[in-house]
Amino acid sequence: MLLKNCFIGININFHLQKEDQHFSVTPFPKIVGNILQEDISQYKDNIDDLAEKFLLLENVDFQLSPHNKLIIRMKTHTTSQKK
């Protein structure tokens, strides 16, 4: 039997908190790659560098799926300073 489709996946879990609610969610790797602006599969042998990049994320909004289990969109906000 031949294998028709195959991929290597990286499972990522985020623990988010909003007010008194806690969410344990999983983003799609493509969404994480888009927010970091790089292919995250390069970190398959060294996830410590990838974890450090996640910990340094700031000003990111997360849009969750209807069941609050998946991150379906991440958006970075730039902070504007008023003079």
C-alpha cells in the first residue's frame, strides 16, 4: 500500500488567561509561522529557541474557535505613543 499524503507536525499548546478564565489551546503551525514570519519546522530539532520566541511575544491578540480549543487567528498590534 502506498502512502498518499504525509506531513510532519509540531504540536504547540498555549495557556491563555482572560480575566478569570483560563484556556488551554492549540494553534495551527501555519498561524504560528505567520506571526513569527518564518517556517517553524526548522525548530523540530531545537524547540528551546522556538519556546523563547513565544515567551517574547507581546501585543498579540488571539481569536479562538467556537469551542475555545483552537487558535484560528493571531494578530500583532503595534503600540502607538501619544505626544
